Amino acid sequence: MSARRPYRSDVSDARWALIEPVFAAWRARRTGPGAAARVHDLREIVNAILYVNRTGIPWEYLPHDFPPYKTVYDYYAKWEADGTTQQVHGLLRDKTRRSHGRSTEPTAAVIDAQSVKTSANVAETSQGIGAGKKIKGRKRHIITDTLGLVLAVLVTAASVHGTKGGKLLLDDLAAAHPTVSKVWADGGYQSSILNHGASLGIDVEVVQRSRTKGFEPLPKRWVIERTFGWLMQHRRLARDYEALPQRSRAMIHWAMANKMSRELTGECTPTWRIETDMTARTA
């Protein structure tokens, strides 16, 4: 680590120890031209990515005491493409589940979607207008476990209906987490997603909203709303700035990795301490 003054988004020694083996193994596998010239500290690359993720600045506005922004983005893109980002995210999710006394593989999950506006650099072909909220941008289709940790995520144009995106997500969920047999959804999903879930061996249950006025946390579904709140604490996700949908997906993984690593090392204060009957549902 360099001698520069630290930023609040930097990983601590304890947090770096959690994920360093993944990056060390990644670097050890690197071969070919230029692989021997390992100039940049991977911890500093991670710090730079988290700085962008947390502050929301454009890549080219990275402070000069980080590695060059083009280099940082190159690592960001490589780690997204070769699965390293998802590997780090999965490692931290497993550790977080175990810290809560859960098995690494969940048996129940929650599905929802979030529409967000896009920036000017996003191509028209990669965005659309959502029929419900009339937002021009993209939609984040997400499945979480009962702790609110992300199991699967898909980024599409906002014009893609939640049911269509949900079916694709259920396919990903069944492939990556075959132990999940129960998924809760809200009333916006059409009945076809129930049938699609059944074909995968997953019982999809729609949780209807209360007819009473005012805010009311929905049983079994409030955890995913909290997850969206976690994501919004990372300013890069307040709007979709990424030119490619898969890079938007990676930015979500980095935000959750930031959240989980801080929780595992005791560097954040847990919120939403309310326990519900949902936590008793699964391991």
C-alpha cells in the first residue's frame, strides 16, 4: 500500500485480508506479454474502484494519487469479464451468511426490480421507458436471500417487464443456487412467473401490498427494499452511468462487496435491526 493519505472508501487491512487471496490467485494465473511488469498494487486498484463506486465520480476524475484511471478501468473491465468480481462477491456473501449462522447455500429468496435513470453516455439501444414508473433508463432485476444479500442480478432496459426479467433471473438462480425452493415476489409480477418458477422446482409466492395508506414493510419482502437502500448509499448507483449493462451489474457486486466486507470486519453499524418471521423460515 502506498504512503498516500487514506480515503474513507479504502479497504482496511482486515477487509483486504478477506479478498486478497482471490486477487493474488488471479495475478498468479496471468501470463503473456506484459504480465511480468506488475507495476500496480492490486489493493490500490480495488481502492480506486471503491472510490468511484462510493463517490459516483467519473473514472477520469480519479484523484492522481491512485493509479491512472484508464488502468483502473481496465482492471475493472477484466475482473467483470473473467468472473473475478463475482467470485469476490460470492466469497463475501458466503462468509456473511456463515457469520449469521446460516448455511452458505440459501433455501429461500426474494425477487424485485428497480428502475433508475441513465446518464448521457448510455446508448439508446441499452435503455427504455418503464411502463409503470415512466422512467427512461435501465432496470435492475435482483434476487436476494433472506438476509438481503444478492444472489442474482440482471440489468436491462427499463422497458423490459419485471416478469420477463424475473424469468431470466430465476433461470440464473436455479443454476447457481439449486437449493432455493421458495421465492417471494410482489404483486407486479404476472402469473406466468409462478409457472416458470414451478418448472424449475421453485415455489414463487406473490406477497400482496396492504390496502392501508402510508408506508408498511411487507412481510418477507422488506429485506430486498433494504438491499436497494444499501445500493443507493453508493452514489455511482444513484443513476446508471455504465455504458454496458454487464458493467452496471459489476458495480452492484462491488457495492455489495463493500457492504459485506465492512460488516464482516465490524466497520459498519448494522441498521434495520427488526427481526421478522422471515428469518425463521430458512437457514
